[in-house]
Amino acid sequence: MAIPSRILSLENGFATVECFGVERVVSLMLLDEAVAVGDYVIVQSGSFAMEKVEKAAALDSLAYLETVLAAPGGGAA
Amino acid sequence: MSGFPAEGRLEITVTVADGHFSAVRVDSSRTLALPSLFRGRAAAEVPALCGRLYAVCRMAQGLAAAQAVERAAGLAVAAGQQAARRLLLRAETVLDQGGRALLEWPLLLGQGADAAACKALRGALADLPRLLYPDNDWLRPGGGRLAPDLAVLRDRLRRARAVVETAVLAGQGVGARLAAHLRAEDMEGFGACFLPALPSWSDLDVAQGLAWHDPAFIAAPTWRGLAHRTGALARLERHPALAGAGSGLLGLLRARLTELALALDDLDALAARRLEADPAAAFTGGDGVGIAVVETARGRLAHRLEMADGLVRHYAILAPTEWTFHPEGALVKGLLGAPAGPDPMARAGLLAALLDPCVPYRVTETPAMSGA
């Protein structure tokens, strides 16, 4: 799933990102555009941020995914 | 390969006895319930929603949804639109399989990911939908405004081919290096098993042969009661490039490399066809059932929509990972009885990597129960 992760901090081409309370460090090497703290990115292939997502779209996706995950049996069918 | 808990994960648990894998269990926390939240929404919104909510195979997910909506509405789609969609699906195969090869295969060899090549590949292909559809309406049921800049498109395809041929397919590319590693470790046949390839499906097959309303079936699908193989090896099992490669690690690797080369050729052929502005059909809602089946990088993806008055009454998605990581699927059958070697978790991880799930996975080993 394309789960937008919020950037908490940036350092030397890496970002600490957060999603649903879980933090991880991801590489920004594959991104074409600059990002800043507070931006949202989609993470794939383990630990690479693949694309930046506009905040409104990210929040909309997160709200949707939160509903899915909160539904009975939502974590797994 | 780790990931966020929210995106789901495959937990692969192996047991070794007498030097062989004696038990294999796959527990999936993949969020398969996502389509259930489409219920009550306007069917016309679902393709764009799929394109946004799925990170892996997002073009295929979006286009399958568009096709399901169109079929439910009885909407005919113009030839140019269909050609553009085939081009996007093949481009995604190159992007996805090439990206995995560049980022993940080096790790299997104890080397660093080739992020520079992956970035170049993404730069060539990732925004093809917008290149073909300048209004970014490529997931509109009936088709969007198709107006590609063909010179730019062909340049993008040349760039993608250059990256893949140099970094993946060439004699010193990661594909050849991984093949050499398998040969050196005597692992070429590891993971081989007999598993029938999913046959082509007719409209009647997908309407009647799949239990679309059964969550247990969606999580562990069968065809005529049996687990099946899907993906590059299933599609190419009779291709000359795979002769003698078997269904183990070498066969899986060679199938993925062959698929990449074929997809690059398909892209050139599709870009040479008529992709000019083609009138988009107008979606008017209504009632109906629509099923779409598309071949993605990982295998067969199927969507089914029940639409009432233009709204989603039921939506189901059957994805390739559930075929491959089925309790009797390619991973489990490939491991059971196979020699575990000095590092069973690494061996199991190698097979999982080449079978290529669409979510992160983790391999753990549990001790065998002692005999009575």
C-alpha cells in the first residue's frame, strides 16, 4: 500500500519518517525533488523514499487507510 | 526486507530437520480488506483511488479498476486508449522488475543497491501516465485525454532500455552476477517444484470459477481446487530462454530477466503504434458487474466490481502475491524437502526474493519438535 510517511528530520540524504506511530530512517537518493521536514513521502523497497506526496492527498490517504486498519479484520483479510 | 506494520508483511517461518526444510508456514498481514471500503462510493472514483492507495503495481491496480468499471457500465474503450494502457502496463513491468533488480538483488550478493541506476530508470518511466495523458486523467473510466509527445516518449523508452540493458541484463549486470552466484553456490535448482501455471481465463471462468465474495478465498486462492503458479515463470515456462532452467532459483531469475527484455521490446512496438488523441467514452453509471484481468510484473491481477446505480455494491481484488505465497504455493512447495544448507533463513529468503512478494517479508526459523 502507498502509505504516506511524514518527514520528522533530515540528515545527509536520509530522512527519519513517521507513519501510524512507527519511525524509520529512509534514503532520499531516489527522489527528484527537494523535501523538507513536514513533507510526506511514499516509501518502497524497504528503505527508499520513492516520491513526494502533496499534504492534502497524503492526509486523505492516511484517513482512508486508518479506516481500513480500524475495521474488523482490517489488518488482514 | 522490513517495512511499516501498517503496510502488511509476510512472516515466513521455516523448520529444519535432518538438513532439510521440514515445515514452512506463511502468515500474511497484508491489508486485503482495502477494497471493502470502496462500498458505497461512486464507482467512477475507484480507479483513481486504487492508483493512489497502492504503491506497488499502482498503474496495474488503477487500470484494472478502470476496466472493471467500464465493463460494469458496458462502456467501450477506443483502440488508442487500449494501446496506451498496454504501454503503461509494460512500462510498469520494466519499472518494477528493473527497480527490484537494481535495489534488492545486489543486497542478495552482499553488495550495495544501485540507486543511481534505479533513479535513472524512474526518471525515464515513472511519470509516463502524465506524459501520455497531460491532464493526468489516465484513470478516468472510458479513457482520458490521450495526447502524448511521441518524441519525448521514445526518448524515455530509449533511456529506460539503456539503464536496464547496462545495469541488469548485460554480461556484468546484476542479473549475470546473481546467476553466477547461484551457480557458485550450487543453488540453481534450489526451490524447484511442480506447480501448474495459471491457465488463461475466459470471461465465464472469472465470473464463475473464483469465489469473489469469500475473504478466505481472496487470501488463499485456488483454481479448480489447486494452488497455481503465476508471474514471469508461469507466463514464460515454454520460452526458449528458459529451456533447462527449471523452476528453481535459476528458472525464476531467468524468467524475470527474459520478461524485462521482452517488455522493453513490447514498449518500442507499442510506441510505434497509433497513440494519437482518441475520443474518450463517457461514463454514465448504471448497474452491472465488471471483471478485469491484467498481467502485472508479479503475475495475474483481477478486479471485480458489482455496481448499482453508479455506486460500488461490492468490490474484490485478487492479487498475485496470494497465489505465490499460498500455503501450497510456489514458496512453500519449493522449500519443503529442499536441502537447508548452512544458513536456512538465507536460502528461504533468496527464494522469497526471487518469487517477489508485493510486501516486505521476514524469514525466521523455529526448532523442529523432538521425536517421541
